[in-house]
Amino acid sequence: MEPDTIVPAEVEASSEVMASVEEGPVDKFILADITEDDAFITLQLDDAASLPAWR
């Protein structure tokens, strides 16, 4: 039987990821790779996981 494995993703060694909170009518959490164009994700701050939740 052949194992069902996933090939590891290649990760750019010089990536730099930053997070920010944009305040407004709806507060948004933004996570971005600032070394790439259009490499970001946003979601409502209420839906973002807190640091203790990630541990």
C-alpha cells in the first residue's frame, strides 16, 4: 500500500509577514506577506483567533 502523503510546500526564505487591525465601522484583522503583491487576507476582527486560542 502506498502512503498518502502531502508534499511540503516550498516557502520563500525572505518572506515577511505582518498583521494589523484596521479600525472603522467594522474592525478588520489584516494578515499580509509584504514581500509579495496582493498577498493578504482580511476578516472581521471578531472572527480572528486570539493569541491564547492559537496556543
